[in-house]
Amino acid sequence: MNRIVIADDSATARMFIRRCLEIIGLGEATLVEAENGREALALLKEEDTDLLLTDLNMPVMDGATLLKWVKSSPRLHDLPVLVITSAGNAAKEQELLALGAFGVLNKPVSPVVLRDALQSLIS
């Protein structure tokens, strides 16, 4: 993976996800951070991206709206989106998967769980 966008309104959560990516060997990728869905969308528009990791509850534009936009865009439709959230429940997870997320992980996510999710994406 060459470029990964991390969207979360918490700087601590973004730093933790960045560290998890480094631990599992994706630290050599360009890791770009956004504080909300609108910022992430701008980043996705400016350069090709291999993966979007997004929180669900963010100000300005939430993760579900961002996911809908990505999946409705002809250019970004195939971009894998992994939602990492503390607001998850079974119904919300099913909704996000139906919208096109390739996975939903609960915070706090461990490097092992993130690695396993990404390995299922790659295989």
C-alpha cells in the first residue's frame, strides 16, 4: 500500500492508528491524516489512495456520509474503506457493510485485529 488516509477527529486516535500501521509493517506507506470527513474527502480527491480508515462519529462530515460519497464516486468506488469506531453495534455494522465498507472494527483496535482485517483485504 502506498497511501493511506486516516480520518478521525481525535488526534490521539489518529496517532494510535498510525502506530498500529507502523507495527504491522505499513509504516513505509504515506499516512495522511484528516480531522473529519470533509478533510478526508479533499485528500482523497487530490491523490490516489489505497485505503481509507475512518471513524464513524466526526464533526463536519461523519464517517457514514464519507463512506456513501466514496462509494458513489466513479473514481473512488473501489477504494477499500475500513470503519474504526467506538459507536459500533451489530445493526450499525450491518448498515456500514451494506454501504460498502469492507469492515468495521471497534475501538480501541489492536495492531493484531487491524493486521487481520487488512490481510483479509489483501487476500
